[in-house]
Amino acid sequence: MTPDPRTWLITGASAGLGRALTETLLDHGHRVAATARDTTSLAPLKDIYGQHLWTAELDVTNTVRLRTVVDTAFQELTRVDHIVSNAAFGLYGAAEEFDDQSIRAVFDTNLVAPIHLLRAALPHLRRQRSGHFTQISSAAGQTGMAGASVYHAAKWGVEGFFESLHDELAPFHIGITLVEPGTIKSTFFNRLRVSEPLDAYQSGPVGELRRYLAQPDTVTANSVGDPKKMARAIIEAATAATSPRRLPLGSDAFTAIDEALTGRITEHRAQHATAQTTDH
Ligand SMILES: NC(=O)c1ccc[n+]([C@@H]2O[C@H](COP(=O)([O-])OP(=O)(O)OC[C@H]3O[C@@H](n4cnc5c(N)ncnc54)[C@H](OP(=O)(O)O)[C@@H]3O)[C@@H](O)[C@H]2O)c1
């Protein structure tokens, strides 16, 4: 853990990993701008940590409010060294089962909001000529899974967006880390949105997983990642002299990403000869 106190801004600080990050940072003497849709649950932390905790109500899909909160945080706290874009939720079902509104909500929360958060912070980070942006992606950002196509698509989206920004922001000394957790013992599976089932999918992999996810407490009990340990790893990575571009967290994430990348490189190389035939 870094010895020098820094200032962090976190979205989705009310629960799960965002909450664990907030508490861990405060415990280690850092200052935290904790944002949440409802900040009531942060009140007990305010009693303990006082001035070290700055809070603001923020639904990340409200892009006007997002910009105001970011501007106000930089203004009132003078500087923000680290931003952690964490807020997100899961959507489960077959692609054919999803309603339009749920698909839009996943992309608005899990992909569009992180893009706007970075854009809102950039003028301030450029002025500071330093800062680090941590995007909580997922092992889902490197893999695919029947029943979670839209969630995975949004996480692949953040991977593509932030991958492109390393070189774009390097001249301003702004770093980017994509965190790729596996399953976490958080409240994620209790908040999962689930599609209306179609009979056609009940006997296949979507139906099988649907029946498992119908018991969120069991799913959470079977989840591998400890949010407090993940929080510590994220803080260490973000404050390292050289931060990693990607940080897989949890043995399940490491294995799933390893298998996906190995499979992809094999598939990719199998097309080598064909690729050579299409040059002009
Ligand atoms: N749990 C997993 O197995 C897992 C695996 C890989 C990656 N992740 C990623 O890890 C991150 C944290 O997830 P978690 O496991 O800690 O889930 P969680 O316990 O459900 O917490 C999610 C947090 O995001 C907030 N949030 C959701 N929608 C929001 C919105 N529109 N505006 C503001 N805040 C919003 C929630 O706030 P409310 O209290 O207002 O709902 C909550 O604080 C997410 O990016 C998730 O995709 C999770």
C-alpha cells in the first residue's frame, strides 16, 4: 500500500467492490470522493473518517450530473489523483430474450458512463499533468458466455475504449488500468437483472445457468474473489511506479482469460495464410 496519502474518486461506492475500495483507502489514510446513487449507506463512514470522505449522489447514467460531480470534486478537493470507474450491473438471459430497455441500460451504465467519466475528468487530469484512471472491467471483457452476451459486449467495449487511450493519454502522464475480476463475493448476483425466459432456451446452457443464478446467495457463496483483497491489489497496481495495463483478479479470472487468449491466438494463426491472400 502506498505510504503517501492520495485523493481517489470512485463510482458505485455504496456496495461490493466500490465499497471495499472506499473503506480500504480510508483505512490507509487516503482521501476518497465516494459517489453513489444513494449516499445514505456512506453516512457511518463519514462519522469515522470525517474530512477524508467527500460524498456526492451520482447515477452514472446521468451524464450532466456526472460532469457536475467530477468538476465539483476537483474544485473542492483541489486535486484528484485516482479515478476508479466501478459502477455496473449484470444482465442475464438469451440474446433473443432481452428487452430493448435492458440492453440500453447495460450499455448506458457499463460502457457509456465510463467513457463520459473519463471525458469529464480529462481536462482536470491534463491540467494536473498526472493522474490514473482505473476501469473495472471483468474477465467477461476477454471471454464470452452463453446467457451473458450483452454484459460481455459492454465489458469488451470498455476494453476497446481504454486500450485505445494508453497512447493518446501518455503525453499527459495519465495512466490507465483495466481490472479484470472473476466472480466476487459482492451483491452483484443479488442485483442481477434477468430476462423473461423463452421455452426454447430452457434445456440448453442458458436455461441451465438461469436455474443456477436463481439462487444468488449460493452463487455468491461459490464466488471466488474477496472484495477487500481485490481492493488492495487494485490500489497497489494503480499506485505502482509502472501500473499494469490489465489486472486479472481471482484464480477463476486468470484461468478463464488464459484459456480464451490461448484459444484466440490459435484461431488467429490458423487464418495466417488466408490473410496473406487478400493484400492488393
Ligand atoms: N461481482 C462479480 O462477480 C464481478 C465480476 C467481474 C467484474 N465485476 C465488476 O466489478 C464492479 C463492481 O461490481 P460488484 O461485484 O461490486 O457489484 P455490486 O455489489 O452489485 O455493486 C455495484 C455497485 O455499482 C452501483 N451502480 C449500479 N448501477 C449504477 C448507476 N447507474 N449509477 C451509480 N452506481 C451504480 C451499485 O449502486 P446501487 O447501490 O445504487 O445499486 C453498487 O454500488 C462492476 O464493474 C462489475 O461489472 C463484478
